[in-house]
Amino acid sequence: MKRALVTLLLATASPAFAEDATAPALAEARELLARDNPQAALARVRDLDATDPRVRLVAGVAHYHAGDATAAVATLTPLVATLAKGTPERREAVQVLGLSNYLAGHLIAARPLLEETREWAKDTLEFNQILGNVYIETQKPDGARECFARAYGVAADSAAAHLLAAQMMIRVEQEAMAEAELKQALAKDPKLPQVHLLLGQQALFRGRLEEALTLTRQELDVNPGNAMAWAQLGDAYSRQQRWDEATAALQKSIWINPYYSAPYILLGRAYMKKNQPSTAEGMLRRALSYDPNNKSAHYLLGQVLQRLGREDEARREMDTAATLQDQVER
């Protein structure tokens, strides 16, 4: 998973440098970092004694802010063990090394460093998001749930916490872990919105259509105004080629939320199967008004236009779909 650079360090006290000949240069480098100029900060410390832990710390922080997580890890790893626990210097080195390992994809190495950072930064929103993701990707669901519960202000053992953790797990394609969290949420609160929807979504993706239909209907029993649930119900009916039921569900979805392209695409397919190509064309053009680069909508519209005998327009839509497919493959 690609990770964006966390540009702001978590709040800690600034390390205090001993007053000697190196201190002014380090202070200048810190000022350059504060002005978001890490390359200049690196240049300022380049000629200083690299064995000085103060210089190594500033250089590691500068590498991190410059987006070079690998250099930050190489610079800070040998330093951390030499710093006394509880000092501002260690706190800064540990948190930056933990974040750098995270950005570099070294999640096992990042976890204990971020857990140490948690001792003084557990209420920092961004930190809980990062550590929660690390726990997910290192198969520690209980830790992940605790982080997201803290970030969102719910009890760690609540149904809401299980739901939040599951949603984060789905984002990083940890479906099996997410399903376990959703089932625990359901056991604790059978009427919690979104739980049946997400379980139904997983069943739908795995081709378990009757299970998907049952779960999605249960979501609608809890929240009949959920446009996504109506769209999901229509999708499941479409896969069973139950076109009349699919059309009714999808129409309800767009009445609630007319600005989401997926139900229009599914309606386009349904009306084409029901031999209503003109209506299908209208649905697909509405989908493209909200999502102009949707290759499925262009391809289906091309098929509809072929059926209507408008070959030139159909060819243009097919060509557009092929171009969008090529862009995805690149």
C-alpha cells in the first residue's frame, strides 16, 4: 500500500542542545526544518561531525521530512539505542524512526517504535490512524480496534469499535479480518447500521448471492434510507438476472441519492436486458455525467448505441472505453 508522508511530527518537547561550537549550526538546521526546507537543513549539517548524536538526530529528521524514509531509517536506527528513555531526544528519534519504517514498508520494525510513541502521543488523531493501520497489516486486530476506537471516541469493546475497525480493514483488503470484526459487531448490536451492508458486500464479492440478498435486506430493515444498500440489493438481483426486482431496487437508490454513478450503470444494463435501449441510454449518459471516465459505462453505452443502429457514436464510446482500459493497465 502506498503511504503518504506524514509531514508533521507528533507533539514533543524540542531537544535541548548543549552549548558548544556545533549548537548554532544545529539551531539553524532546526529553523530550516521549521520553515519546511529539509534539503537546506541537510546541507547545513553535512559538514558536522556525523558521530555526534545531535547531528545524527537532526539529519534523520531532515531525511524524513525530505521524503527519504530509507535514509532516515539508516540514520536513526543506530542512534535510538544510545538515547536515554524519557528524554526529548529519544522521543523524537523513536517517533521519526517509527514513522520512517512505516513509510518504508517495514511494518514489523515500525510497530514497537510506534507503541513506544503511544506512551506520550496516544491521543493524537493521526498517530492512532497510523498505528491502527500497522496493527491491521501485521495481523493484530485487537490493537487496531483499540486505536480506531480512541481516534473516534468510542469504547474499545463496543459494537461501534468493531465496525470502525472492519471498515479500516476493508480499505486495505483484509477482508477475512474485517468479516470477523463485523460478526462481533453484529453479536453485540444486531441493529447497528452498516454492519449487515458490509457483510452483504463481502458475500456479493464472493458470489454468495442469496446470502448477500438476505444481509442487504437486513440492512434495509435497520436503515431503509440507505442508498448504498438499495444499490447493492439491485446489484445482487442483477447478477441473478432478476431484472424487474433489480430495476425497482436501483430506482429507489437513485431517488435517495441521485449523484452516484453505479446504480445508473446497473440500470443501464437492466434496461438493455429488458429490451429498452433508449431508456438504457438515458441511464448510462446520466452515469457518465457523474463519472465521465467510467470505462464500463462507456462500453455499455457503446453496446446500447449499436443496438439502436448509431454505429459512429457506438464506435466512439467503444474507443473511449478501450483508451480508459489502457490507462488502467499502465
